[in-house]
Amino acid sequence: MIPLTAIPRVSGLTKEAFKEQYLDTSKPVVITDLVDSWPAKEKWTLDFFKENFGHLMVPVFSSKGSQAGKGYMSPDKKMPLKDYISAIQEGATDLRLFLYNIMNDAPELHSDYEVHTIMDGFFKEFPFTFFGGAGSKVAMHYDIDLSHVFLTQFDGRKRVVLFSPEQSKYLYHLPFTVASYIDVDNPDFEKYPALKKVTGYETIIERGDTIFIPSGYWHYIIYLDAGFSMNQRANDSVIKKVQGAVNIATHFVVDKGMNRIFGERWKEIKEEIAEWRANH
Ligand SMILES: O=C(O)CCC(=O)C(=O)O
Ligand SMILES: [Fe+2]
């Protein structure tokens, strides 16, 4: 098994303590009271969204949506939010709704939350929501723009597994992507021997918890129940912003172009490069 350490759970964190203990040291933490003052904390449930915004047509992605290859950012179809929520509540689908900015379609939701003040540099225009049914998995990735992520859980529980960016070399990172397809719970040490060197973190977040995922951290997420979360992202460093922009450009341009030229073979080439790098 890959050794995983429990992520600490804290409350009453000041901006200064957060900076000193977690931001500057790039350590993950679960903050249990960060959204205590938000109306959303009590109000936002799957049923609330179904009843009040059920008519919205939302883009949904099948589980293959988080895999490599062409079109990994394009939705599989659109459906009314109420039908989608009913389907995940009944356990009838593995469709996911991710990176969805529901505030664009329902601006009244803006009054239910606040932009965090625990650090500087939050992108005010980007609160994304993520929905999924029990058993849904988010393939291991890191966020391409290298921002810090604050993921708040509203309904259901999620298991979150993290690896620091320093572990990338052992994680069979597929070049020109933000993905790794190692199976955290069932690692194949024979095929991927460098995995023996990996250590990570894990926790379960539930209603009201906010997990801080530092910039560049790998994350693998399993929905234990049907539920949803919202994230806010921050980037307080000019260097990281530039790195993030370069990352976005090279990944999209190179990966898309190579997909077009090599098709399926490009995926194999990336896997070969990833194996060679980690094994060396
Ligand atoms: O919770 C999810 O479904 C994915 C969250 C995620 O990857 C993120 O916030 O960057
Ligand atoms: Fe992510």
C-alpha cells in the first residue's frame, strides 16, 4: 500500500497562522469552520438546488471525461439539473458535473457565500461547483493553472488523497497533461516500481469542511456519497501565475496537436515517457 498520512483538521485559524503553518510550507489542511458564517452552509443541499435551480440545463461528463485523449474537457451532454441530481441521489449514474460555474446562471447564489479572506489573491469570478454520485472517482491530476484550491463540501462525503508536487517524479506523470493514472488503492508496484517511494496524505471531508490543496498538489477524489462541493482558487504569486499560464499553453497546444497527429498512439507514447521517467 502507498503510505498516506491523515491531513490535520483545524478551526479558528487566523490569516497569519494559515500563512505560517500551511501556505508558506505548502502543507494541506482541513479547515472545519471557514464557511461557518455563510448562509450557504445551512442552505445548500442537493434538494435545495433541485427545487430552486432544477430547470437549469447543465453540462455533464461521463467518467471517461477525466481520462486522457481528445475532448477531455468537453461535456458528454446537457440535461436539466433536477434530473441530474435525482439520478445521482438514486445512484443511477456515474455522470459528473464539474468545473460548473452555476453563479453565471443563478446570480442570486452570490449572496449565499463570501470570497475567502484567509489569504490574498482569490479569483473572485471563479467559484466552481462539482457534483457526483456515490462511487464517482476524479482521476488523479493537479490543477493546470497552479492556483491554490479551497474545496468546500456541502452535501455528502468525499475522500481526498493528495501528493505533493515533489512526488511527481514517482507518480508516472503523463507528459503534457496534468494526469497520472496510477491506482492509489491498488498500486501495481511491479509495473510502476517508483511508486514504492511515494508517500501522500488523505482525509474525508463532509458538510462545512474546506480542504486547502496547495498549488501543484496532485489530488485523487472519491465521492463516498452523492454530493457536491464548491471551490475557490487563489494565486498570490506572480511567478506561479506565469508558470500556470505557460502550463496551460503548452498542455493545450502540444497535447491537442499531438493527439491530432498521433491519435491513440500519442496516449501510448505519453505512458512510455512517464514510465521511463519514473523508473529512472
Ligand atoms: O471534487 C471534485 O469533483 C474535483 C475537485 C477538483 O479537482 C478541484 O477542486 O480542483
Ligand atoms: Fe482539481
